[in-house]
Amino acid sequence: MTLLLALLACQGAPPAATSVVQVAPLPGVDPAPTALKLYTVTWKTDPRPLPLSTLFEIEATLTDAKGAPVEDAKVRIDARMPQHGHGMATRPEDDEGVCDAAGACTHPGGVYRTRGMKFHMPGEWSLRFDVDGPAGTDHLLVPVQL
Ligand SMILES: [Cu+2]
């Protein structure tokens, strides 16, 4: 029943493609510690401010507890609407970084990019960064109101 309600909740008329809703307050400006404080994530969207119903990408800079860039981690970025029980309609693509012939990849400067994200509904979104790096796995959840 919960699932049914969630589906029904998402069948409202889609917002006009031209509408751009300002996030308030605009998240991602300040460095945010991950849940276990193993890393710090500073991120921004392109375009900015974050658009509704428009593809966007995120550039995240990952640093360790001492503030040094972490170049050899894996960062996955995803988003859900927790009150509706669904995620994005698009499949985000995390950039592999710079890879050598053996397939080992690094992210110079600790910069990670994810493309193909879209918030297709207004409401409360939860942006999630999953980090798997040299200090261990950790994550960051950021509430985003559109
Ligand atoms: Cu929804």
C-alpha cells in the first residue's frame, strides 16, 4: 500500500520544463563531513542553482581528515525522494577519472564528477555520496528541497 501511495504521489502533473527553482539554502557551498568523518566532501552542481526537471552534473572534491585531496577513491552519487520512496528516473554516471592501461583510475586533485542526474519532481530529495577510499567506506546525505 505504501508503494501504491508512492506511485500515486508521483503521478502529479510534471512541472513545466522551463521552471527553475532556487534551492534554499543552497547546499554544497561549504565542506561537509561524511557520516564517520573519514572524509570531507565539497560539491557543486552544474548548472547552478540546481534546476528542476533538467539534467545536471555534480563536481565533488574529496579530502581526507587532514584536508589533503583523496585521489584514489570511488565516489558514487545518487538521489532519492525519501517521502515518495523512489529515486531518479535517470541513471547517473560517475566519471572514472584518469585511468591507466591496467585500468587503475585516479582523480587528480580529488575531483569527482557525476553526470546524468535529474530531479524530476519538486519536493524533498536526499542526495547521497558513497565514498570508498583509503580510509574506508563512508557516506554523506544531503537534504535538498526543490
Ligand atoms: Cu516523488
